[in-house]
Amino acid sequence: AYDLVESKILNEKRYDYLQFFYNMHFSYSCGNKSVINESFLKKYWWYSKQIEILYFEYLFKHRRLESEMMAAKIEVTNNPKDIEKIYFIAKGSMWLSEFEDAVPHFEELQNLAPSNPKFLEPLSKLYESFDKPKESAEIYKKIIRQEPLNKNTYIIAGDILAEAGYIEEAVEIYKDILNINRRDANLYKELAAIYFDFEKFREATEVIDKIRLILNDDFLYAKEQAALYEQMDDNPRAIVEYLRVLINYYDTGATASTSVYKQGYYDYDDSYRYEEYRDNYGEEYYGPVYYDDYYYNDDYYERLDTERIRTRLVYLANQKGLTDEIVLQFYNFISKDTGAGSGYYELGLFYLGINLKDKAMGVFVKGLKRVTSKYYHDQVIKIFKEQEEYRLLDEEYKRLIGCFPSDLSVYYDAVAYFKLREDQAAVEDVLQNMTKNFPEKFDLGFFYKSAENNKKAVKEFERLLSVIEPEYTKQPADHTYRRNYIIILENLSDLYVKVNKLNQAYETFDKLIALEPDNVTHIIQRFRITVKHGDAKEGEEFFRKHIAEYRNKERKDRRSYSYLRVLLHNEFIRYFTEKKNYKTALQFYKEMIEIDPLDRILVHEAFSFSKKYGLYENLFEHFRKYQDEQSRDYRIGYAVYLLAFYNK
């Protein structure tokens, strides 16, 4: 198998597989990869760069490199054109750090085999280490002729010349690269970097323009272009490029932004919080920070770029008197705005930066009236809050509702703002508008109820009932409609009592009891309202009827209904105790003991109640009626009775 693989590699000259073959060979033949087979390395080092490194590493580690080099030199004496041995001597000299000795051997190899990149690349690196950049670059040019499509070789040669200060030569090499692929933007970028590093600013700007054409992106490298134009003292064009950066960042944020809907009337307090960002990095070049960063994006580097560029614009306005030029360029962008509002936003911030607050506010408001982007409105609101422009905020929140009637977050944000301003009339107006566009929302009804405006609250919940009840009737299994229907009925029943509409309250409670027959809370509330505001006798009869119903349910399903029936009995005991009708209350204790005679806590509670109000009835006689005196239950019951009665 080894022979077959080896012959295939050699016959097809697939020397790139030698490293794999080496690993396989020693993994199976030696059983230990740390054991190096010198014969294998010696046989194949010439064909593979990886095996070459392993071979020289092996000889160097075992201190045999010098002896092998001596043997190679003797062979070269006998055969001066043996390029393999000459190369071995040259590479060995490099491994021994004898770089000056290696140079003549590589030069000799260059003469013997001038087109072999294997010999040219080490020689170019040696020339570079000896501060001979031109010679090094010439070697790379020879490599380029052998590998004309290898971009990396061009770039290395250009970098070597550029770092040595041979700009013209470096530029010529980079221009040659462009012949490989004139649509490769990365090659132009390398050329632009060379021009910029050596202060050939005009040429750098021309190259960047070509990159923009290739990639069809006018905003690409705008920040770099602006810096170049400033270096050339071409401030108007620099301003245009700075504005392109700001507009591009803003438009990216506007595209990515989405509205966040807040659910529920009480979730307002955090809906408008804004964290201010400051960062003075880069102050040495751009000058002091003139104004805060209101920008949209939490990404650190984007915020950093925008803050520095805005600060630079303020510097150009204050120090170089270019305010009119900057404003003119802003309006050029505004005239081309597609509706995102970036021009108005950045111009407003610029005016803030040069302390023209009135003009800034005017620009922001002008944009609010013309721009249809929700993102722009959100950003301007943050600025108004920072500047404490409450009159403008009042107008903007009202304007938002008209501009974005289908965006629920607009209403909740407006309510949160007006609530903090303690403007209840404005809150009501916002919620009324929300109800028109979202008729199923409860918020206006809860607002009236919390403000104790019960008549308006009744009217609103009746409207909600007219919306939700038909939907629930159509889809009674829908959990959302059922839940909303119950919430409306619960609020209506409470409100009807407050406005003294008892018949409507009774009807509403009856609906609730029919909807949730196992919810004793509705029964208890209905009973309390009836005895308090209506006919006590009717209420008692209503309650007795439901106790009887739950007693029947308990006989069928004690686990589910026993506790609920006890709640009803306890409510009756509470009611008669409040009326000071203690004998009737005690009668309900007797009923409960009949149902569960071994409930020791209940028995103790009944006797305590009896003693507290001076009744001292022998309740145990009632217990004795349906228990055999000889039974265990009777004896336990009697013991409980004695303990409770005598409090021992």
C-alpha cells in the first residue's frame, strides 16, 4: 500500500500529498509520530516545503546540520552545478543564522535556474533583511513573471518598495496588479492606501472614486475621502463626504429599526427612557466635543464615527467660517431625501452644535411636518426631551397620532408622556383616538374607572361589550374572546352598582355565574350587592339556592366542590354574624358539622362561636342523632366536643 501511494505521488507529481503520506507512514509503521524516519525526510525534502522544514528541523535538533552541510559542500566541489546541494547549503546557512553566507549561494542558484521561484523567494527576503528593497523587489518581479496571476506576490513587492520610500516604483507594481482584474476593488484599495501613506492625496481620491464605480456605492470610504479632501484644503468636497457618512449611518439605522408595541395600559413608565452617549475619543484631531451624541445606534464604533464627524463639522464652521457652505450642502441632501429625514435630523444637530438652538428646533419641526418616517419622529422626540422643549413635545405627540394611526406604540408613548405631564385631558384624548382605531382595547375604560368617572366608564365598557360579545358568541371556544368577555362583565357589574343600576348589575352577575359556574366569587359578590343595595330576603334566598346546588355537586365530587361549598357557608356565617343574628349563624355551623362531623377544626370553631356569643347549645346532641354510640367516630366526636366546650 505504501509503495502504491508513493509511486502515485511521484508519477503524478502530487507533492502536496507528501505531508499526508508522511503522517500516515509514521502513524502505522512506527506507531509513534514523535519518531522521525530520517530516510523518508531525506528522500522527499526536495519535493515538499513542509517536508523540507521537518528535515532541517530534524537535523538542527540532532546537531547534524553542519556535518551534512560539509558533506554537501564536498559534493558541490566535485559537481558545481548540483542545484539541490547548493540549495541545501544555502538553506542550512539560514537555519544557522549565517545569512551573509547564504546570499552568494542563492545568487548562484539564481544564475543556474533564473526562473525557479523556489530559489528566488528566499533571496528576496534576504535582500529585504539587508535593507536592499530595490534588489528584493526585483527578485519579486522575476517571481511575478513566473506567476503572473498571483496577486499576493505583487502586493508583497509593492509593500517592500513603499516601505523603503520608493513610491513611484511601488505604484507601478500596484498598477500592474490591476491588469489582472480591473474590477477587483481590493486591489484599488491597496493602491489608495499607498498614495495616502505617502501624502499623494489627489491620486488617492481618484482611486477611491474608481472603487465606488466598481462597487456602485457612493457612500463607500466617504470618511477617508473627507480626510483626503481636507488635507488638500478642498473643504467643500470634504463637507459633502462627511455628510455622506452621517446620512448613510442614519439611513442604515432607519432601515433596520422596527416599532415595538407595548401591551397594557399600565406599561408606560419605561417607554421613553433615553440613554445619552458621550465619547471624546479622537479629540486631538477633531477638536473638543461640542454637543452630545443623540444618534440612533447602540453600536460603539458607529456612534464614535458619527460623533467625531459632527464635531468636525462644528470645527469647520466655528474655526474656518464654513457654516453657510455646510448648511447649503445639507439642503442639497434634503432635496434628494427619499423620506427618511436624515438631512433634517443632521442639520438640526449641526445647529445645536454651533449653539443656534432656535434654528435647530425650526429645522426639526419642519422635518416633522414633511417626513413620513416613524424613525425620524422617534429620534427628534428624544432630542426635544433632552432640550426640555415641552411645547414642541405636546404638539409632536398629537401629530404622531395623525401620522401613524395604525401604530399602537404611538398611543402608548403619548399616554406615558402626558401622564408624566399630569395632563389628564390629553391622556383622555389620546385614548379616545386609540379606541377609534383599535375598538377592542380596554385602556379608555380603565382610564375612566381609575379616575372614578363612573358614568363614562359604564358607557365605554358597554361599547366594549357590544364589540366583544358578538365575537364570543361566534367563537365561544376562543380563549382570548372568552377572557375579554369575562373582564368586561366583571367591570360592568362593579360599575353598575356604583351608578346604582342594580337590575343591570344583577343581569351581569347572572351572565358571569353562567359563564363560570364553579367560580363562587361571582355568587358571593352578587349576594353581597343584593343584601346591601336591594332586598335582603331575596339575597338570602338566592344564596341558599346556590348552597344547595353546591351541596348536590359535592355529593358527586367531594374533592372538587367541598372547599367551594365551605366558602359559601362561611360567607353566610359572616353575613348573619354582622347582623348579630348569632343563632342563625350557629345553625349554619350545625349544617356544616352534619356534612363533615369529623372536621375537628370546624367543631372547635363552632363551639368557640357558641361560647363567644353566650349560646352554649349542646351541639353534640345534634351530632349524636346520626352516629352509633358504640362507633369509633362517636367516641372521637365526643372527645372533640369535650375539648372544645371546656377549652381543655
